Amino acid sequence: MSVNKYKVAVVGGAGHIGLPLSCFISSYGNDVLIIDTDTEKLNKLSNNVLPFKEDGLKEYLKIANKNNIKFSETIDEINNYELIIITLGTSSSKDDLNKFETLMNQVLENVSKNSKIILRSTITNETIDTTLDNKYFKEKNIKLAYCPERIAEGNSLKELKELPQIIGTQDGIEDKYFSSFFRSLDIKTLTTDFKNAVFLKLFTNSYRYSQFTLINEFFNIAEKNQLDFQEIIDLAKLDYPRLDNMPSKGFVGGPCLIKDTETFRIEFSEDSQFLNSLIKINSTFMTNILNKCNEIFVDKKLIQLGLTFKPNSDDLRDSISLELYFNLKKMGFDIYPVDENVFQESVEFELYDFEDVSKLTNNVLISTFHDSFVNLDLSGKRVVKVGNK
């Protein structure tokens, strides 16, 4: 447990990055304020109701409320807190950069002197430079660290405990305050400078995006040559351990990988042929899946299993499975979407239970492979499986 208690305000604290972090910090007995503009989420949180799925978070939220975690919609309350953690990220788009700069201005106007600020999500070197040049930053003697989150959604609390925290500072020298804060949470720390930390965050997600995209390119090549890619993969992996860590083909989406890869490309290597090819490869992959649906589901009617951006999640942000649904609708398909992880109010079309629609068509498209789909009886069905993710 933490000995020295910290007063921490988390801006964007009701989101996928901010909420697990806020509750985790609170579990160590620290004074935590969640600031978020989503009133509905804040009301739910104060009543121990989670706005999204995250393993173990419900118990952490209950503990946080017992510890008197606070909630607010107004940014000016940060002047009562020594450490401000900003979990809202940006990207390379001008609109995002402008919004983030506006937020940083509000934060810097309202923080007290000698405050400490941690930037947590995707940012660019330009974002850091703009913050350092802000008049309030200099006048108030504020310290800044870039401490990128590297956790996988759904495993946030587990990975907060296990993964070392990168701490980027202006000169790359360890700052005792920021290091002490994370160590008080039993988190190992590694220190570098701002530029390395920015590159590291963007490179990590770009690398993962390229890994997933590469296997899709091999699928595209197999399709072009009229070969059964899945049969080839099954043969290649049988008793061949060198392929044990090969990812499955499938959609590559979500709120981080695509955005961070594009930001990395623009920030560091805009003319990279390899990075520029990734989006095109995944676009071709989508086209091949649509062609398969046209070829196999000739009556243009199907049950679509899975809408979220990855298995066992309720997150629809930048979901390629959701994009697939709309593409098929444009092509004239009648679709019965099934996803027990998604609330009906999250989408503008009707969701179904598999048992209720299984007799309406023998056509099944598995676009996001949730664990709950493994035991479905698909005997006698024509099945197109995008991948195992």
C-alpha cells in the first residue's frame, strides 16, 4: 500500500484508459478525482455501474467508491490536486491536435503552481512542444511527463500491475516525483526522454498493426491464386512450433492500432512505402471477405456473429466488423446481427439472439469470434469465418 498519499485528478477518467487507472490508483488509498464531460457515465459510476466491460473493474470501482473517489464535469476542480493525469489522446489530424491544445490550455489555466502533469495517451512531439511553450506552464513551474499506456483493453488492471511504466521527461533523467508515484503503486519504471517515449508508443502499436496486417496480405495472395489459405495454415502449423505465435487473419481495428500507425507514419516517415501499404492491404482484405459473402451467400441473407473490434469486448470504436455490416447492407444483404456483448442502445439497428434467427437462414458470417460463439451449433450452416479474432 502507498505510504505517501497522492491527490490525483484524472481528466477523461470515465473512459477506457482513465477509469481502470483511476480505480487502480484509488485502491492504494490515494485521493482521486475523475473529471469527465459525460454526465451519464459519471452517474453510473457513482452507483457502481460500469459503462463498459473490463475484467475485474467492477470490484475495483466498488472499492473506489468506498474510498470516496470523486466525480466532476468541471475542469476547474483540478486546482485542488497536485498531480493531473490526462488520458484523452490525440492523433496526427489537425482537428484532434486543436482539440487537445484547447484542453491543455484549460488544464494549464486551472492547475495550481508547482503541479505535476502526466500525459497518458497517444500524442505527438508537436503536442509536447506546444505544452512546454505555454505561458502558464512556465509561469506556474509545472513539471511534465509522458507516461504512455501500453495495456490491452480488457486486461487493463492485470497489465497495470505487470507492465513496466515508461516515463518520458524533457532531459531523459529520472524525475523522482513521477517515479515515486508509480513505484508507490508497485509499478516498475523505466525512464527516457520525450522523443523516445513518443516513438516507443507509436512504434509499438504500428508494429502490432503490421503483424496482423501481414497475415492478411498472405490471405489476399492466396485468394488471388484461388488457394484455400486456412487449409494451408492448418497444414503449416501442425507440429511446427516456429509458427506457434503467428496471429490469425482477421480484421484489424480498434481505437489505437490504426490511429497510432497513421500518426507514426506522419510523425516519422511519411514516405514509407511499407507503412503506406498497410491500409491498402486491409482494404483488399475487406474486399475479399465481401466477395466471399457474395459468392457463398447467393440469396443475400445472413446471420452476422460479432460486431465489436475484438473478441469478448463491447467496444465498437473503429470496429471493422461494424464497417463490414454497413458494407454488406449497401450491397443489398439482409443481416441478422448477433452480439451479446453489445447493448441495443449502442447501435441504430436491431440486434438478435442466435437461437431466434438460426432457422431463418443457413448462412452464417463470423466477423468477430467471441468465446461465446465456440459452442454454437452451426451444423448444416454455410459459414464464412473472417478469422479467430
